[in-house]
Amino acid sequence: MKQIIVGYGVVKQLQDELHTSRVTVGAALRLKTNTELARKIRQRALQLGGVLMEAEKVRKEAV
């Protein structure tokens, strides 16, 4: 599962620049959405130093 990792404060900056919510930015960075706005968020995040990475799913073991 891929996602874009951004530095501290970048999510807030993306919210302010693109006039959207934290939830929308988060979904776009986790590649859960593919709207025009989501593509703009991802493009800007990469311009601001974000990195596209493969995220590992953490499995919770029953105790």
C-alpha cells in the first residue's frame, strides 16, 4: 500500500492552500481517493518535499 509521507506542518499547509479538510488531505496522501482535488494535493505534497513510500500494514495479533 503506497502513501505520500510529508513533513511536519505540510498537511496544514495543504489544507490552507487548497481550502479543504484534514480528512480530505489524509485520504489523498494515502491514495484512497483519485479526484482532481486529490491529484492536486498529491502533486503539491511532492513539491513540498513529500516522498511516495510503500507502507507496511501492521498486523495485530490476538493476545
